[in-house]
Amino acid sequence: MLSKAQSLLTREITDQRTSGWRTFLVAIPTLDDQQWRQLSWGARWLIMIRAPVLVMTVCATVVGILLATGVGVFHLDRALALLTGLIMAHATNNLLNDWIDSRRGVDRDNYFRTRYGVQVIESGLVQPVPFMIIVVLTALPALLAGAYLVALSGVIAFYLMLAGAFFVVFYTWPLKYLALGEVAVLLVWGPLMIAGSYYVMVGDVSGAVWLISLVMGIPPTLVILGKHLDKYAEDQKKGVLTLPVATGEQPARQISIALIIVQWILIGVLLWFFPEFLPVGLCLIATPAAIRLVGQLSRPRPGEKPAAFPANIWPLWFSAGTFLYARNFGIWMVIAMILVTVIHSGTTPHEL
């Protein structure tokens, strides 16, 4: 029988089912050849880049932009360049992840990978050469946006762009194979995206911005940990040294729980030392979701699909729970940052 936490998780996942183009923005479907041919090129691209997970990048970038707006600095051209560049960089990374894992045989006959959506290379829906053309076309807007920001913001922006390019290209290999993938995600979705976006807008970074960047970097890290926990046995067989494989399954679950605790401690530190960020207290609405996630992470993944759990989600378990938490927390943080911006608009960069 499902626990209360598991039942709530099941209900939220099930409620997300929808139809039309919106489907590819909130879910990653598994399709056969006939279904694939019936889709437009735009819909195919959304599936290939795993569009639903891009919400984490959107939230992180928007938070960085709103922090800058709160101190009276807003440049529409830079904001649009940041959103375009970071979203397309994330999309490029997802494409490269599929390419590299396919080339290395990781996704071959990989039941888990098919639950994250169709692997178009392994399934033969897209041939290698057209796939790489799509990778280049997806990466090009990210490179152009980065070059534009470098031209406006100078050498530090260039270093930030180089760091982002490094993680895009080398996350899947070798970082993921050296138990560094989770650390990379924390750095990218935290300091690099949020503090980096703030710097490009303002030209400086404050202590509060660093704190918020760490708070926002933890949920995406939980998502990748959840994914690697779900794939623990498969990654062991394939020789992929993710953090759960390196530490063991139970220690990795404990690390995930510790990250949730650290995240909420950091929020407390932020509110204590920077009371101007009081609206961040809105994130307390996500506390029940955090408690449910801790409960889920406290136990091993079930060996078989629970009766009430959606068949189209299983065997994803921890990744489903961590993604729902990351998405909801990110949305509440964006709302909190909007309130901070409205309340403290006109504050100087050194005051916020």
C-alpha cells in the first residue's frame, strides 16, 4: 500500500497529463516510428532537447535577472540574451548527452533511458549526421548570445561563457564518469547561472546573491541525484561512475537528504542576515513538498511498481519526486524575487 507521501506524488504526476503542444513542454513522451513521423519538426525538437526540464534553467536565469532589477539595473537586451543563451546551452547539453551516451553504448538496450523519453539515435528516428546538425543549430544561438554579452560586459563575461561551454561539452564525459556530474550541476545552476546573470547585468556580485545562487543550485542537483539513484544498478553495469555508484545507493540518498537540509539552513541564513529578502519566506510553502521528498529518499526505491503509481512514469521514482520539488521550489523563488524587486526597486547594488 502506498504511503501518504507516495500517493501525493502519484496524484501530482498523473495530473500533469495533457495533450497538444503543451504535452512536450511538461512531459517527455515515448513514441514509435509512426507517431514520430506525424509530428512537426518543432515538436520533434522539443522532445529531443527534453523541453520540460528547461524550466530549471528558466527559473535560475530569471532569479538572477530579478536580483539585478531589484537594485535598479535592468537591460532588456541583456536579459533576453541571458535567457536565450542559457536555455539553448542547456538544450545543447541534453542533445550532447544523448549523442555521447549512444556512442559509448550507455543507452543501448537501456530501459531506464526510454522512460525519460525517446532516445532518437538509439531508436533510429534520427540518423547521426542530421542529429549533429541539430546540435550545431541549437548551440549557435547560445554562442551568439554569449558573444553579445561578452562584447557588452567584458572579460569576466568571457570567462563565464568559457566555464559554461566547458560544462556543456564535458558534463556527460568525463565529469559524469568521475562522480563529478552532481558537483557540476550545483555549480552551473547555482553560481554560474544566477550570480553570473547578476554580474552580467550589474557588474558586481554581493553576498546575498551568492547565498541565493547556492539555494537555487541545490534543487537541480537533487534532480540529477534522483536520476542517478534510479539508474544505480544500470550505471554500475555500464561503468558510469556517478556519485551514487561511487558512494553506494544508501549514502547517496543520505547526501540528497543532507542537501535539502542545507538548502533550508541557507534560506534561514539569508533571511537572518539580509532581512530585505523577507519575501523569500514564501518558499516555506514548499516545505511540505520537501518533507515528502525526505520521506521518499529515506527508503530504497521499490523493487516493483506500486499499484497506484503511473505506468508511464515507472521505473522513474526518485527523479520524479526530485523534479516535482525542484520545479515547485523554483517557481516560488521566482515569485519571491518579483516581490523583492517591487519592494526594493531603486536600491543600490551594494545595499542588496
